[in-house]
Amino acid sequence: MARVLILFAHPALQKSRVHRRLIPRTASHPDVRLHDLYEAYPDFLIDVKREQSLLVDHDVVMVQHPFYWYGVPPLLKQWMDLVLEHGWAYGSRGVALRDKWLLPVVTAGGGATAYRPGGYNRFTVRQFLAPLEQTARLCGMRYAPPWVVFGTHRLGPSEIEDQAAAYERLLRWVADDGLETLGDGIDAPVLRMEGTA
């Protein structure tokens, strides 16, 4: 079993129709720990040593957030700037995160066709997340394709529940070491597997 840390960053969770349905699904998984950054650090004063300890104690880091102007929300960016220190996360002696998995979980208001070459946003979600992917590689982590809920603005209640159920299956799959089975799927634009998307 993999120990999974969800670094959750949503600056306006009370307005989210999708994340408010996904997050409760984490409670039924004993190997999954939800860490809400905006709840832990409303003042943006990040406890670097605490965060580093959490990372060391887990095998998989799921970075979960809404797609925020084609990237991560501001607190998550600050978290990366402060927590992933040279000599700890990267550099010749920075090996604390080596061989751990990084899996982005993202929601996007636009539909899947908007995130492709020639689409409305011109690039794939994975291309927009290239800084996160390169950060993982710099830290010696293994990077999984992002798991994405597209078209969140147009999803109805039953479609949101379908996505929440798929998210719960994703959590179970990740905790059961499913990432180790990715094989050639590691270069996919988004994570797709039977029963999760």
C-alpha cells in the first residue's frame, strides 16, 4: 500500500461545486491524508519543517487544485517556493523526495476540447503544468499525468457525483500502488484508466 498525501489548495472552496464533492471521498481511505493548505495557512505563513516532514512520511503526493489562470493557486506556489529547498528537495544533497510520485489532480472550467493544440486554450493541461512536472523531475520524483475533471462550470449534480465516484476509485487505485503499473502511460496528456475518468 502507498501512503498518499493530498496537498489541497483551493482559495475559494465555499464556491466550488466540484471540490466540495470530491474532498469528502478522502475520509474513507486510511492510507490517504488530506492536507488543506488554505485551512492550515490562512495567513500564508508556512511551517516549512512540518511540510517537509509530511512529504517524507508519504510515498505519493497528489497536488489537488482548481486550474487557476493556467497554473496553481498562489498559496501552492508559495508552498513550492519555501518547502522545496535546495539541499533538501534538490541539489547534490537534496534527495528527500527521490522516487516519490507526484500526481496532479486538477479541475478546469473549460471542456476537454478547449485544452488541446488548436483548441480555445491552445495547449493541453499537461503542457500548462510543465513547471510542476519539471519541479518533480528536479526533485528526483516520478511524475504521473494529471487526472482532470473538465467542464466543471457545466456539470450537473449527477455528473458531479459521477466525478466524485471516479475520484474515489482513483484514490483507491493510487493507494493500492496503481501508479507502479503506469508503464508507457506516463507520457499521456492526462491520466486515463478503466473506471476513473
